[in-house]
Amino acid sequence: MLRFRDLLGLLPLPLLVACAGSGSVATDVAALPAAVEPAAGPAAAEAATGWPKAASCSALVQQLATLGPAARRDLDPLTAPIALVGVGEQAPRLERDLPIPVAATATAAPAPCLLLVGAPMALPAAADRVLDQRIVRSTYQDGSKRRRNPEHQALERDLAAAKRAPGDDIDVFRTGDPMLDLIGTLAGGVLGGIGQFGAEREIGDLETALAATPAYLEQPTESAYRYDLVELEAERRASLPVALFDRAGGTTTAIDLTRAERRLFALANDRRPQDLQPSPVPGAALVTTATLAAWRAGSPTLATSALVEHIAEALVDGAPARAATLGETLAGLRRTPLRPAAVAAADLPSGHAPAPAGIARPLADGLVQVGGEGGASGFYVTAEHIAAPLSALAQSSLVPVRYPDGMAAYGMVELVDDELGLALIYLPRHGEAPARAVAASTPPPPAARINTSPGVPLVDGDRIVGLFVVDSLTAEPRWVSAAELDRFVGRLQSL
């Protein structure tokens, strides 16, 4: 029977000592301590969040820029005095290597400091640097053939051997003595039973393994082919509008950051998706003209730490803070898109009027530079094709081009006419093709031959009447009418 003094033996010794002491035990809230101070005092509680104490948002950003990696990892995003907000649907995605919380809208962010980032705007980038251009020999999978799986065949043989009766392998020798023959028969039966049990277990294992093993294997068949490869370094640049808004001070500091990014690419439009070989250029991204153009259209990557450091540098350099509301700051970050290449007559400067109808003039808008430095001009003849002189092309089917806004890319030659001296080049970026005056195309006056560069079409009003190219035999300008150009473009439908 358990006695009361036995229960006392189960209690912890410190509790017994406390209960046996002469001091009184606090039983009401007033007698309890109000708070427990940390071991290092109140300063340690303030430093637990890791965020520096600053008198203004500008001072906070400058202190954040000087923090080391260890101090940045100790920052608590739940107590952050600053928030990151993207303005507009096209706000860039940032690599968040700083624990700055991201708010969906500026009004929903409770932080006293707001780091507002607007939509990037593409800037003309440096020309591509071609490192190598060659023909690559490779193989691709063009099908497959079936063959028997040797593992499946081996399992079938083992299973057939295991299914033989174990008694077939036991031969009991007959001595003629009834007692000895009886003992041999009994021993054979015992051994046969043991063998039967082991055989059934082995058969079950083999059947399970056979069911899990495919009877046939698909062996890929390969075909050899070649494709053009251009190894190049490409660049993309963009300006990024950023504003640091201080709620307490009612001020904003607007900064326009310029970012550039260069990468190594292996441009291979003709490389098959089923190619079995690794990338011929280690460390380079395999791209086509379309995927390279998509990369150029994007914004350079930017980490939050780099963003904070750029803003801190601008503040040190004297970036001014002006009084502004949050609404005024957001409106300043929502910039209008780039103007189209075409210029309306109402936007022309004073004294500059469109050429009257009936007088051919060179096309001034929407020209694409083809072939790099020393090349020629091309112009859109369909939504995705331009016409350019053959003199601007190299030996490869890939041609470097530069759009009117300065963006560089590569086009692919799809059709060539040696007699006309023209080529049709596919571009991943669509453009607007001017109409062609097929019925009224006539040679322009001789003065136009002097003032017009090869590949630049002449227009009457808003319709193309023709263009000059350089004759490959005589090296003299040769006129290509709009009707000839139209027939050449029509050949695309038969490809």
C-alpha cells in the first residue's frame, strides 16, 4: 500500500526545500515581478532585431549598405523598418538576398521607409562580340528500335529451372534391405519436402522480379547532321527608376539606376531539340534567335543588396530629397513607354513637313541595320521578315542585325535571289511592313541614286516604289521595282 510519506519521496528536492522554507510564497499578481530583463540589459532587447537605429530613411539605407554578411543574416524581417514595393505590372523581379519584406502595394506597407521600384526601360546595348563561328557536327535521335532485354531472358531461364520438381533431383539408392530402404524412403521424403518449400519461395521471388523487368528495351537510333554555331557575348542594358520614400519626413529621393549585364551564349538556330550531344561551348547558354531576343528584352538581374548599395552611393553623392506625398512619388515612377519608331506629322518640328505625293524620298523610319559595321539597311516586307541586300550578308545563315531602337539580335536568312541581289531574313521581333506601290513603281530620278544608300527603299507618300542594290557584276547601283520586290516576297508562301 502506497503511503503519504512515500509520495513525498517522489517530489523533487528543490520543491521540498522551497515548501519547507520560512519565507512566504507570492500568491497574487502584485507580488510577482513585472518583467524579466535580459541578461545584458535593455540594450540587448533592442539589438535582437538586428536592424540599425537611424534618424531618417536615408541614414537607414546607408547603414544597411555597410552591414557585413553575418549582420545581414541576423536581420528580422518581421521587425523591418523598411519595405520593398514594386510599382506597376512590369516591375522587375529582384533577387532577395536581404530580408527586406515585400509589400503588394505601397499603402499596405506599414514600414516607415518605402523602397519603391518602377518598371525598367530598355537602353541601347553594346554590340555583340563574336568570339567564334563554326560548323558543328553532331548526332540526334531520329527514332528507336526494340530488342529483347537480356536481364528478362536470364530471369525466364532461372524461373524455368526453379519450377522443376525437387524430387526429380533426389535419387534414393535401393539396398534390398527392407529396413534400410524404408529409412531411405523416409529421408528422401523429408529432404524432398524441404526442397519443395525452398523451391516455392525461390519461384515466388523470381516471378516478382520477372514482372518488374521489361521484356523489351527501346534503343535509340541516331543520325548525323551539322549546324551553324556562333559563340558570342551579348549585353542588355536598362534604366531602373527607384524612389526612397520617408513617411515621417514626407520626403522622397528619386534615383535612376542604369544596369548592364553581359553573358556568354552559343547561338544555334539549326540545332535539333533531339540532339544527343552536350553543349559545344562550356558555360554558354544554348539559344536561338528568338530566345536570345527574349533575353535582351528582359531586364538585367538585380539583388536587393546591390539595390541598397546603389541608393546609398547616390545619397553620398548628393542625391536630393524633396517634399512629396506618396501619391506624387508613385506617379513619378509610372513612366510612359517608349515612343514608336514612326513619327506623326503633328509631332514634326516647325518647318519640317512630309514630302508631297509624287516625289520619291528615302524611307526614314523602321530601318534595320544588317551585317554589323560596314553592312547595309533592311526594311520590313512582312510582319517577321526584312529585305536586305546580299552585299550585307556573310557566309553563315545567321546575320547580326540592330533594330531602330538600338536593340541587337540575330536574324536567319530564309530566301535569296542572286539576280535581284536581295535576301529575305527572318527576325524574331515583329515590325510593320510599309505597303508596296506595285502598279505604279517606276525608276526614281537620277538624283535619288546618289542620295540613297543600298537597301534603303524609296517611298511615295507611304508606299514603297522600289530600292537600289549594288550589282554584283558591275558594282553599279541596280534598281529593284516594287513589283519585283512583291514577287520575291510572294515566294515565301511556297517554303
